[in-house]
Amino acid sequence: MPLSDREFLFELRCCRWVEAAWEPARANSNVLVARQLGTKRRRWDTIVFECDSDALAHRANFGPERLDSDLLHVIRNAPAEWAYYRDALPDPGYPWRYVREAIHEADEREVLETRRAGNRIEIRRRWPYREWVDRIIAIENKPDLDASAARSLGPQLEYDVALGLADEVWVATNRTDERVQPALLEGVPVQAGILSLDAESLEAETVWHPRTLAVDEPGTRILERPDGGSHDASAARFEYVSSATKARRRLEIAERAYERGWRSFVDTMRPDCRHFELRSNSQFLPYCRAKERCQTGRECRGSCPAFEPEPPAWRTKGWPIEGGPGKRCRQLLEARRERRRPGR
């Protein structure tokens, strides 16, 4: 199996372990897990959100879909009493017509009240938007963390540490039988934690604890590194990122995670294929009976030579009338995702 495929399955197992075993830093916290999210310049394999339980339940008032940056600008600043939107909202730094579009969208989604006062649009919030994320933990999944993988992963982790967008940065790797885990001997930044995971039994051990990063302070975004080899002493190019920008990015990422979760992998697959299954006990990994192994979204698509649509008869024999086993797979994963979003 190609390395990218092994990493995908390891990633799903890591997400499931986090849901089952991650212990938040404080009481009254829920854990929300997502995968393959980040910013334009950086994407993480697994992201753990430690959330205030009451605030997370309150977040359900705004629906299961994410609030993008424009909607957040409106919802977070909407007044408790009726007011003209340009008086109530701070200057967004971009044309007001985009704010009006966001206001109309929020009204259609019933998360904001609007009314006309002559030619003016007045707004009033339905509920206050509470800050529901306490901490963000970014995990890079490298089941086979050898020297080559560590060299390619090192700059990414250094970028994370310098920027300080996540509270903690981790590397998850396969557990070995060696007394000293090989990951400890590789060139991983000391600020990053190392997690040794047995993907089959979902048992894990922390072999190196991470340092807490300064998320409330300005960060440094590395733009370009010297590329002249080990003897190149030229300086890297970088820029500072304000704490306000970091806070805004953190919330935008959290909103995307709230919408997607990590079980959305089925959205890029073909569960309507007769060979598709969810296997491996409670982990529910995508399994292909034709290939006789777990598969990835890159493989599981309509162009797969083994793809066969579900027989129509399957949709009337014990399955919901509107769909067959593939529909049930989607419903099962969606139900498990909803369990991680209390209040709905």
C-alpha cells in the first residue's frame, strides 16, 4: 500500500483515538475532532478542539453549517437592540456590499433578525455568539517517522511553532517494540510533542510532552528559507502576525471543523458502491470488498474499475426506502458526528 494511503488510514485511527481518549486540560470541556483543515499556507492532518461544553451547546443555535469570516463579522458584532447595520458593525476593512450579502444570508439562515427602516437595513441579534473554543491542538500523522520523513516534517513544525496558531503541536507515529521510540531520535522541534499510537488497539503513549505555544501573542510567519545548503547563512524572510489576526483565524478554522468533523471522509467516496463497507469495530474505516482492504478517497470513486452501483433491490429489503446500504453508511457517520455537537 502506498505511504499516502497508510497515512490516510492512520489518520482516521488517530482521530478515533482522540475522540475516545483525549483528556482536555480543564473540566467541563468537550472534544471536537477534525482532519485536513488549516489556513491557506498550512494544513494539519488532525485538529483537536477543546471546547467549553456550555458554549459549544449554545453554538448549536446557529445551525450545523459553518459561519464564514463575513458571517462571523456580522454575528459576533450584531447589537442586542435594533440598529442600522453600518452604525452597529465595526468597519470590516472591505466593501460594505459584502457585509450586506452576509446580513441577507444570516437572515435566510435565521441566525439574525433584520428589518427595513426606510432605505436602511436594521439588524438585531437572535443570540449572542459565545467563544466556544478553549484550546486547539494540531497533530501531524506520520506512521513511519524515519529520518527522511522527519526532515520533510521539520520545517512544517517549525512554521507552526513560530506562528503559534495552535496551543500545542504534536506528531503521532506508529508504536514500535523498541525501548526508545525512534521518533525521539529524529530532528523534530523540541516544542512539538510525540505520540506513539498502536493503530490496531487504539492505545497510545506520550513519549515527549509538547510546550504550550503563545497563541495570545503576535506570531511569526516564515515566508522563505535559505536554500543554499548547510553553509548558507542568509536570513529567512518572515512577517509578523498580530494576535487579533490569529484569534480570527482560529475561530474560522473551528467553525469549519464544527461543520465537517473528521467522519466527512465518506463525502469524497462512493458508499453507493456494492463493495463499500464500514469495518474495524467501532473505528468504522472504509473497506472495499473488491480490493479486500481499506481504501482511500483517491481510490473509492466512480472511475474505479471495480465500482458497481448498488442493486435497486437492496433499497427495498430492510434498508430505508430512499437508499440502500450506502445511504445507511452516510446516516451512521452523520449520527456519530452529531453526537460530538451537543445541543442539537
